[in-house]
Amino acid sequence: MIALRRARLADAPGIAAAHAATWRSAYANILPESYLAGLSIARLARHYEQMIRLGQGVHVAASYGMPGAPPVLGFAIAARAREPHLGEGEVEMLYVLDDYRDQGLGGQLLRAAAKYLGQRGCGSAYAWVLRDNPSRYFYQHLGGRRVADGTTRVCGEEIAQTAYAWDPLTSLLDVTA
Ligand SMILES: CC(C)(COP(=O)(O)OP(=O)(O)OC[C@H]1O[C@@H](n2cnc3c(N)ncnc32)[C@H](O)[C@@H]1OP(=O)(O)O)[C@@H](O)C(=O)NCCC(=O)NCCS
């Protein structure tokens, strides 16, 4: 069984493992190899433990009684916008393990993130995605409107990224219902 729910402290190591696995897969040929190789699951676990302890908007797709499946199959992080001109809330992260894609988990996690933002009074939302990442078409497919282009700095390299927005936020809830 797969449960979509808010993350608990015990999920932190599973989220960290999912983070490292999905980044190494999705960002090979996009982010510097040394950066991806250097991702530390122990350090990431401490980071996620702290986020969960602070009550931040972390959601997981958790596996139960699935032999051989990792404990966390995907996760999403949402928060009030860092760039309010793009929207009131931000989906900061959304990742699903390669072997568990195309089963609806990404859409459900995005919906959980949108609900979380709506409950905190956000009427719109956006997400940044690396421009060379084919997953950006996922956001387009779910009605995200391209609202900005920019760059993010990773290991001293400037990487192109694009922001997709949903305004009103209810359009995202409708499309993922
Ligand atoms: C993007 C991602 C989260 C999608 O997760 P997923 O579980 O495969 O998505 P779902 O199965 O819920 O798909 C929902 C819908 O989006 C569509 N979709 C999924 N990936 C897509 C893509 N890359 N391009 C276009 N449409 C896509 C599905 O066909 C489905 O459409 P439908 O509802 O009309 O049938 C996943 O591919 C992923 O983790 N990618 C790597 C990490 C990443 O780049 N994250 C985003 C940047 S923060």
C-alpha cells in the first residue's frame, strides 16, 4: 500500500535516500557530476529531520508492506513564496523515484502540496524547474503557465531554470483531483 501523508520525523532518512537517488537520476548531465556524487544521505537526513521538526510542508508517498520497496517513494515540499511576484506559495521540491513514476504519485504529491498552501491562505503557487529537465513538461501538462526564466547557481555553475505558476491555486487542485 502507498500512503500520501505529511512527513514524520521517522521519514527523514527515507526522504534523504529518495532525494539522493532522484537527483542523481534526474540531474545527470544537468548538474555537475561532483555535486551529485557528493550528496550525503546522512547530511540530507539531518536537514529533512530539522524541516519536519519545524513543521514545514513536507509530504511523502510512503510504502507499507511492499517487499523490496524503499520506505519513501516520493516527496514534495511546499512553503510560502520566496518570490511573491510569481505567486503566493511555492512548490520547492517534487520528486518520485524512477521505478514508481507514471502511477499518479507525482500528481498526488503536487495536490497535497497545493492543499497545504491553500490551507495557509495562498491563492496562487509556482514551481521552478531546471530548463533542461524533461519533467518541466509535467508542470505544463498540469496547467502550469510559464511565468519566468532565470538561473540558479550550483557548485559555481549557472543553471537555467523556468518557473511555472497556477493562478488561481484552485486550478491546480482541479487538474489533480
Ligand atoms: C515530475 C515527476 C514528479 C512526475 O511524477 P509521476 O509520478 O511520474 O507523475 P504522475 O504519474 O502523477 O503524472 C501525472 C500526469 O502528468 C503526466 N506526466 C508525468 N510526467 C510527465 C512529463 N515528464 N511530461 C509530461 N507529462 C508528464 C502523466 O502522464 C499524467 O498525466 P494524466 O494525469 O493526464 O494521465 C517525476 O517524473 C520526477 O520525479 N521527475 C524527476 C524529478 C523532477 O524533475 N522533479 C520536478 C522538478 S522540482
